[in-house]
Amino acid sequence: MIKTKKITLEEPVLIEALQQRKAIGAEALYDMYSASLLGVIFKIVADREIAEDVLQETLVKIWNSIHQYDATKGRLFTWMVNVARNLAIDKLRSKDFRNHSKNQDIENHVNAIDEQRNTTYRPELLGVKDLVEKLKPEQKKIVELVYFQGYTHVEVSNELEIPLGTVKTRLRMGIMELRKYFK
């Protein structure tokens, strides 16, 4: 079923629905604030995929921490922006983000060199394909689709009919396993 109408609630009604853990509260929270919160997060992390992950963490944290919101100290949106901002800053400080940024820089340089030299990336020539065969089947399939067949994470999710988060986790675990062979 495709959702076509956005749910909007008055702020006090939304707060009450969230505090009572009603599904309509979660839907309204997403419909009313996800775009704004994503914008705030994206300005901090400057990476769409990471911003979307942080948005998901933000919405879960808001859902789980709504009891900490105090209307006498400010508007709900201000509190939610602070939650989003803090999680985005935490992500920037995290080791995973720094490694991701380093990998992106290296990948950008390699792509620029490839374009200059007109070379192509052929992991099978490095013996990586043999190492991929040693991975667990669920990791192997995702690594092959992403790195050997050029699928995006979303395309893999659709192809295998599994959640995007599962694709990312299995891919990350597969890469971590492969790194062991290069140490």
C-alpha cells in the first residue's frame, strides 16, 4: 500500500501521541519533520547516505526519549533539532565516519587517476574474487553485487528483498572480513 496523504497533528496532540507510543504519532513525526531534520543533519555531515542513517537514529531517539521533552523549555521542533544536531556531531566524531571520509578521499583520488590513465578497476586481477569466495554466503552475494556488478545499496536491497540496513551491515561485515586477509 502506497501512502499518499501526509499526517499532520497539532504539536500538543503529536506530543501526547508520541508519549502514548501511538503509531499515528510516529507517522506524523516522520511526515511533519523528517525533511527539516534531514536538512539540518545533511548540513553537518555533508553526505546524503550518512545523513539518512542519522535521521533514522534521530527519529528512534525522539520516539524513545519523548518523555525527556519539556514544553516549558521550548518548542518541540527546537528540541528535535538539538537531538538531530547532537547525533550528527557524534557521527562526525565517530571512528566509522572518519574512516568513511578517508575511504571517500582515497576513492576520489583513485577515480581521478583512473580517468586520467583510462584504466579500469578489475578486482578479479587482484585475487580479491578468490577471497570473496571464503565469505559467508549472505555477505558474498552482497559484496559481489556491489563491487563486481556495480549495484547500489538500494538496488541490492530491492534485488534481494532485504532491508537497506541489512545490506549495509552485511557489506560492512564482509569488508571487515576481507581486510583480515590484507593485514
